[in-house]
Amino acid sequence: MLWEYSPSPEATDHVRIASRYNLFIGGKFVEPHSKKWFETINPATEATLAEMAEADAEDVDRAVREARRAYEKVWKKFAPSERAKYIFRIARLIQEKSRALAVVETMNGGKPIKESRDIDIPLAAAHFFYYAGWADKLEYAFPNRNVSSIGVAGQIIPWNFPLLMAAWKIAPALAAGNTVVLKPAETTPLTSMMLAEIMMEADLPPGVVNIITGAGATGAALVSHEDVDKIAFTGSTEVGKKIQRALSGTDTKLTLELGGKAPNIVFEDAPIDQAVEGIINGIYFNQGHVCCAGSRLFVQESIIEPVIRKLRERISTLRVGNPLDKNTDVGAINSRAQLEKIQELVDSGVEEGAEMFQSSCSLPAKGFWFAPTFFTGVSQSNRIAQEEIFGPVLSVLTFRTPEEAIEKANNTPYGLSAGVWTEKGSRILKMAQKLRAGVIWANTYNKFDPASPFGGYKESGFGREGGLHGLAPYVKLS
Ligand code: NAP
Ligand code: MG
């Protein structure tokens, strides 16, 4: 049963959001050449939060030129320990401002405050701390090699973990001695602008980090700018493929972190209650706006009945609603477009004959919402078993033997992550060897650490972020 709690919303009066943000280029906020601004909203209320500058090709060029100048004249010449000081300073400032950052992340993206407060913002700070530590130890990171920086990195990020994705991208680039032009997602630019303010407060030399807002066209202009030495992209497989085509035949380095359709595999010997919590965390966390979400559940046939019963009970008790409320488990869908995409795929699941169970929670009248949902009787060829839904929707399938689980789990174009639930250590090791996924969690799900590399196989992309692996794309070795 669902206990009724009194509302307990996080205060917002300590947060200052400007009515308009310009582009952060060369260490200051400048008006866009385009003279165009677009609105950014709160997806939980549809209220406008601010106007954001729309960078055009000219603005992209300005940002890249500033990044080049800062690279050649300043950042490249700094002693590595000097670079580390700035990165540590950024990390500490993120910690100091964590409360405001969490509130703005939640207001602009729709995710529950308990996640932005406990996961996104602390991990963003942790990434800067972690890579700050490597800045003056690159010769130990790559022993017996000469390590040098690359130059200007163009970085393009999605809307599901806005500040955290910015940290994943910027921290290793700076630690390795590069300068940056970052393009946040159109729907979630606000914490990137707060990060720009943090860069100023940290006294980071002008031009070392430039942050330009805009839509897909801004990202495309950054990709095709000829003075960018490296592109790092996180987003959809579709856009990733476009970028790969745009860069083929050039010497621009590229890393891609793309979509996923992760299997979460539960064996009959697994502790079922714990596994159900892991399944819930794996798919309903952040409204399923997670590239490594455990969106395909594989349950061993002998335990399908209790697992489904417990899943039903558990999703009925998830609290859906005001993302700023500290008790909320599932917040708002990031945008109307994403909500429509989720609805379209869910409709396809019903049409293709899978059986749908949806939480009967009440949804707010304004904003973009989707009730936690799962499908049983899903077959492997169904769209809901093949395509990334990127919403709070789980597809449940069954298996009899470990071999069958492996074969079914690997049967997608993706290979980002996977989960395995079993008491048997040897089985975990065997599964980890056979599953074609970059990250495999055992008896847990969605756990992240800056020291641990993250990335995919097949259409989930190439290159790793986090850990030592995350430094490699930002250095030249000789
Ligand atoms: P998206 O549409 O691919 O957008 C990602 C970023 O690329 C955004 O900043 C976007 O700008 C920009 N962009 C759009 N078109 C572009 C183009 N032609 N050239 C250059 N940049 C362009 O993805 P999304 O819908 O924001 O994010 C969801 C996807 O990201 C999912 O598929 C998810 O699996 C994936 N993802 C992967 C990881 C990972 O680590 N593997 C992590 C998080 C998310 P706009 O915002 O203006 O469209
Ligand atoms: Mg997009």
C-alpha cells in the first residue's frame, strides 16, 4: 500500500535564474551573432524558466577561435600541476553550490530532486576531483610514453544528465591539457550556464572552456568546424551516425557514446526482493531517461510468477509527481517530443500483442508525464524489445537456461550495459564474459564511479569515459 506523505518540496527561493543567458565565449557572456534566443522550460509545469542564446555557425567559429587561442597561448603552456589547481577549484565550487545546482537540474530537466541532489551533482564534482588528480600524473597514466594534449575538443551532450555529462566531458579534456567548446542539449542548458559562472569564479583563463547553447544545427556546425581536433558526442545512435559520416575522411578524432537496450537478467537463485528493487531502479530511475537503463528484463521461467507479482506491487507504490518533492520517485518526462516518442512505442507494444501493466497513479494536469509501465508476453521481435524507448517502460521476457539468456540478451544492435542477478559467483563471471556489453552490474544496477570506465559495444558507440580509459581520447601518445 502507498503511504500518503505530506508534500515536502525543496525550496527554490535560494536559486537565481536569470531571465536571459548569452553565450559563454572567451571567458565572458556575449550576445549571439544570430541575435536569436529560445525559451527553456520546466517540463513538470511547462513554465518558461529563461531565454537561451541560439549559437549560429559564426558563434561556433568565435568559440572555436577562442578555444584555439587559449590552447596555444595559455593552457598548453601551463605546468600540469597548475592545470590541476583550476580543476580542483571547479570541483570544490560545484560542491559549494550543489544545492542550487540540484534544484536547477530538477527544474529544467524534470528529474526527482533526490536524484539530482544525491547522484547527478555529487558525481559531477567527483569527476572533476578525479581528473584533477591525473592532470600532473599523465606519465604514470600512460607509462613509458610521451604524452601530449590534442588541442581543441568539441563536446556535445544530451539532456538526461546535463551537468554530469558536462563533467564527464570537460574534466578529462582539461586534465589532459586541451581546451573545450561544449554544446549542451537544447532542453537542458541551465546548469551548463551555472557551470560557466563557476568557471569564471574559478578564474579559469578565458577561452579554456566555452559553452554555447543552441539546437541540433549548433552541434552540427561544431562538428563540421575544421579547427576542432576532437569531437566527443553523447546522444542518440541516429545523430552519432550522422556525425561519423560528417567526419569520415577528416583527421578529427571521435568518440561516441550512444543508445542502449540493456538486459537485466534474473536467475532463479537470485534474492527476489533485492532483484525487484534493482529492476525498479534500473528502469524507473530518472524516468528511464538513461542510456544504460535495464529496459529488457529477462526472468528465468521458474520464478516469473513471483517476480511479476512483486513488480506489480512495487510499481504501484512509486511516487510520481512534483520533481522538487523530496519523496518523489519518478519525475517528469523531459520534453513533449520525448513523451510522444514513448507513447508511440508503448502503443506499438499493445498493437503487437504484449500485455501492458501500468501504475494507476494520478498524473499532474500540466507538464509531461508517463506512468511507470511494464509489458509481459513480449517477444524478441517486438519493437519494444528492440528499440530504445528512453522512458519508464520495461519489457519482460523469459528464459530457461543461461545459454538462452545470453543469446537473447545479445540479440540487439546495442551493447552498452547489462545486469545479472544470481547467488552464484561463477555464473556471474561466465555471464560477464559472454554478454556483449561495456558495463555489467552484478546483483546491483546503475552504479557509477569516476574511476570506472563507461561505454559501449556495437551501435552503443566507441570510446570510454571515466577512469584512465576516459583520458586516452584526449591525449597524443608517442
Ligand atoms: P540527440 O538528439 O542525439 O542529441 C544529443 C546532442 O546532440 C544534443 O545536444 C543535440 O542537440 C545534439 N545534436 C542533434 N543533432 C545534431 C547534429 N546533427 N549534429 C551534432 N549535434 C546534434 O540525443 P538526445 O535525444 O538528446 O539524448 C538521448 C539519447 O542519448 C539516447 O539515445 C541515449 O541512449 C543517448 N545517451 C547515451 C549515453 C551514453 O553514455 N552512451 C548517455 C546519455 C544519453 P539538441 O538537444 O538541440 O537536439
Ligand atoms: Mg535531439
